[in-house]
Amino acid sequence: MAINEKLSYGADDIHILQGLEGVRKRPAMYIGSTNATGLHHLVWEVVDNAVDEALSGFGNKITVTIHKDGSVSVLDEGRGIPCGINKETGRPAVEIVFTELHAGGKFNSAVYKSAAGLHGVGASVTNALSLWCDVTVYLNGVVNHIRFENGGHLVTPLEQLGGTKRHGTLVRFKPDPTIFSTVDFKRETIAGHLQESAFLMKGVMFVLIDERTGDNQEFYCENGLVEYVQHINVNKKELTPITAFSETDENTGIDMEIALQYCSEDYNETILSYVNNVRTKEGGTHETGFRTGITRAVNDFGETYNILHGKKLDGNDVREGLTAIISLKIPEALLEFEGQTKGKLGTQEATYIVQNFIYNKFTYYLTENKELATIIIKKCLDSQAARIAARKAKDDARSVKKVKNEVILSDKLTPAQSKDYLKNELFIVEGDSAGGSAKKGRDRLHQAILPLRGKPLNTDGLSISTVMKNEEIATIINTIGAGFGQTFNIEDIHYGKIIIMTDADTDGAHIQTLLLTFFYHFMRPLITNGNVYIAVPPLYRIYKEENHKIKQEYAWDDEGLEACKKKIGAGYKVSRYKGLGEMDAVQLKETTMDPRSRLLIRVDIEDPLLAESRVQTLMGKDTTARKKWVEENVDFNEVDTFLKEVK
Ligand code: TSJ
């Protein structure tokens, strides 16, 4: 009996190590990537567990510290990870949490599960990708300690270190530099995550300590979502005050909170939704319910009070200029997620529950605030009128001046031959000389080239008419062929991929941000739909002449460079590319344009908070702030700019 137990213990051991070894072999499968984004995932896995604990009602302070030695620690004041022996395995529960994939769930008794309990992969992944991971649990008056090293190997089994009056969990880990291309934690990135959590969890204090610089920040929200909307709209012109609604559906236990505000001079809508504090980036049933509910509320109210004069508003008219945050807490039994990244709520009940909720609350709000209601409906009617006028102008322009459009284009654009639009790619290229190489090196069937002379206009804070007068911008709008602003229609785009190709230097980064700002303000669906990319040219060419033949390889980072040196062998030479202009047409094609060998970054508004504030920093009038940001945050070796995700 004893022997059998020992045997199965040993077998378990191997099983666990294989699990963590698997994480080390394919880290990207668990944390998305091994660049800066992946590195910060290690922190989210741990923080989100602490947030879960606070969400369950235990502890209202979470402290994150970036230490000088490159480690990060997270401390909460919850119940403490259970340290008792787990019957099945004969090991302490806390050990299992850090060594078995997805083990968190087994011990998680929370009603509402957040990121960690939902599709987070758990603290064991952080452990697996760390040089060391040190865990202290303050529980039942005792300090419990356990330590792992070198990718999750247990080096100090659970021990008790004496008494304590505290309760909670402290986890400190140091990422393994052989796994990540950077192990430099960014204060701004962690701050953004904590700020978002603070908005969603009112009453919980988040503290961020950066021991490297001595900076301390606190994130705390008394008013939750209202402050979130305020933060997003800080530079916009308010049309209505911020309003918040909340309710719990008795039948399902679904808890709903929505805060919203209308702004003028902004025809975009910003709707962000969360389920159990996890962002539902792809929307889902709750967003659908919200859209239907608010459109009906405005239409019914307008009809009842005779201010629509028989007109009917469509959803776009009602949502223009609207910022809304939707936060739902859904019991685990009802949770369903869909979509590629599981970022879409599938829970059917949420559709009509949210729809009825917002319909009733917003109708009541309009009825109680007649003056505001009049202002809102006037805005909706204005939006509708502008939309109709712009559409008509566009149709007229199309039918009468079709020829003229083509004349404008032929000047700068080298078009693609195919009419299969979604397969076509538009390269917006910095400089005429790179434009020339790109023209020669392109795939004529599917790739079009638009060279930019100088820098495009900074469109932040400018009106549409001013923006349109800029020739570069007008050319881009005409080329993409789907309108802009209110009449932008993603279904009309002439290119499935719009690829920004610039030099890997400060000017190139500036051009990227100018273009992204333009797309963000005037063609936002292009970004949210994932059609915008940034081309990443290689940094090095490694070559050697052998028997009158040139052997060559390209490398995008220092690691790749070393691999290429080995591959080419003794006698290699290295040239470092400073700009696209240094490549001839063949090289540019091979390295940056050919889908089989190029590297693209898909632009993605990963963090809505950062997106807004970065657009402000990068595009606002304050050029020193911008320079400082670019210098501190744009690491060209790391292929790491803003609003993005590697693909
Ligand atoms: F991610 C992690 F495991 F590393 C981690 C977990 C990190 C940090 C900073 C905190 C935590 C954590 C886990 N804080 N609090 C908890 N709570 C539990 O694990 C716990 C405690 C008691 C019970 C119970 O049912 O009695 C259930 C759970 C899940």
C-alpha cells in the first residue's frame, strides 16, 4: 500500500513536470507571445487571482511592486491560498495551484469567476516561465512559505515560518530571460491594467510601487464606471452629464451596471463591455441587447412626445458620440463564451435581460430629464441628417465624377490588378525611393503601392473639412474607397489589408502614429475589424560569397542574428539596415512584402485606456511629451510600438 502510494506520487511528479515543461516549450500557446505583451501576461495571471479574491468579497487592497532585481510581487489581503493537504494528491493545495495547469479552478469557490477562473491559464504558467517564484500565504495566524526555481521545480516544500496577524497572499516571481525577448516590466502597462481593474471594482485599492524609480501610484474608484467614462471622455466636449444605471436580475442572478455619456463633435461610438471584470472585446449578447434597448428607448420616447416628426432613427444615429461602459457579473453556471479568443459573450439570457434593463432605465431617464432628452434627440436627428447628406454627396460624386477619382489616384497610386478586393493589400510607404522599390518588388495581382511624400497631417482635434484639404489624406481616403467619418462603410473597402511600411526609426514611428491616429478618428472600424497592419522590415542581412554565389539570410532581432550567423557559417558579413531605402526591390520583396516570409504587426486596440491616452500623448499639441514617449517606449529591436499585437 505504502509502496503503491509512493509510486503514484512519483508518476504524478513526472506528469506535473511534463505539464510545466510543455509551457516552457510552447510559451506562446499559453501567454500569446514571448515579447513584452507575453511578459506582462505573467503579471496578469497573478493579479487576476488576487482580483478574483476581492471580487468574492475578501480583501480590498492589492499591491503590485516592480522590484529592482527585475522581479514583480503581488500582495492581497484575502483569505490566503489554501495550504491544507489535498486528499487526491497528498500535496498542499498551494503547491498544486503553482504546478498544475488550470488547477486554480478546483479550489475556486467564487460565484462569479473573473479572468483567472475563466480563460486565464493560472499561476502555474507564471511559475513555469520564471527563474524563481516565491509564495507566502498568511493564513490562520501562520506564515506559510513555498518556493520554486528554474521553471517551476519545487525547491522549498511548504513550510511554516511562525505566527502572523495578517491574512492574504504574497507572490513574487522573476521571469526567465531565456524565454522572453525582453524582461523589462513597463510601469505604464501595469498601471493601465490596475487602472482598468479599479474602474471595474469600486472600493478596492490598487497600489503600484516601482522600486526602480521610487514612483508610487494608487488607483481607487468610489464611483466605478462613472469615473471610467469620465476618464475616456476627458478631452471631449460633453453633451450630457454621465449617468449610471444598475440592477440585478432576480431570476438569473445576473448583475448589470452601465454608465454612459453623449459628447458632441465626435461621431464615433465607444462601447466597452466586461463580464466578471474580463473585457469582452468581441462583444456578444450583452452588447446586442444594449444596442437594441437604447435605440428603441430613444425612438419610442421621441414618438411618444412627438419630437421625431414621423422619422425613425437607426442605431448608428442613436450611438453617434456615445461612450458607454457595460459591466455584467454572471454566475458561473450561465457563462458562455464564443469567438476565436473567447472574447464574445454567448449567454443568450443576457440579450433580453440587458435589452429590457437599458430600455426601462433609459426611458425613465429621458422622461425625468426632458431637457436632456430633447438635446439627445436633436443630436440623433442631426447625426441622421448628416449621414443622409454625406451619403448623397458620395453617391453624386460617384456617378458624376468617377473619372476624376481615377485621375487623382493614378498620380500616386500603383494599383493592384485584381478586383477581388479583400485579397488585395495596400502598402502605404514612407518616401519615394522605398516606394519605387516597393513598386518593382510587389505582387502585381494583389499588392498596391501608395508612396507618401513627407509626413501626413496630424489629424488630432481637426475638423473633417480641414483634414480633407490635406492631399495625402484625401488620397488615402479615395484609395481605400469606403468613405470616412460618418459614412465610412467597412463593406466598401478596396483592400483587405492596409499595410503601413516605414523605416524603423523615430520618423517612421511618427508617421505610423499619424496614420493610426487618422484611422482611429476617421475610419475606426478599419482598426477594430483588424484590417490595419504595420510591416516590420528586418534589421540585419547576413551574407557571404561562396563560389561566386551569395548566401544570405535576414534577421529581425539579435537572437535571429546569432542563428543566421550559425546558418551561414564562417566568413559571414553583417549589414544593419537603417531604412527601407537601403534595400533593393528584390530584398524588399523577400523580407517585407512577400506573405511567405514577411513579418506584420496587426494593429489592435488592446487596451482602450492606453489607446485614448496615447493618442493624446502622441498626437496632441504637446510635442515634448510625444518625443519623450517615443524615446522611452518605442523599442525598435523589440518591434513594439503602440496599439498592437504581433501576427
Ligand atoms: F495566482 C496566484 F495563485 F498566484 C495568486 C493567488 C496570487 C495572489 C497574489 C493571490 C492569490 C489568491 C488566491 N488570493 N486569494 C486567493 N484565494 C484562494 O485561493 C481561496 C481561498 C479560500 C477559498 C475557500 O473556498 O475557502 C477559495 C479560494 C480560491
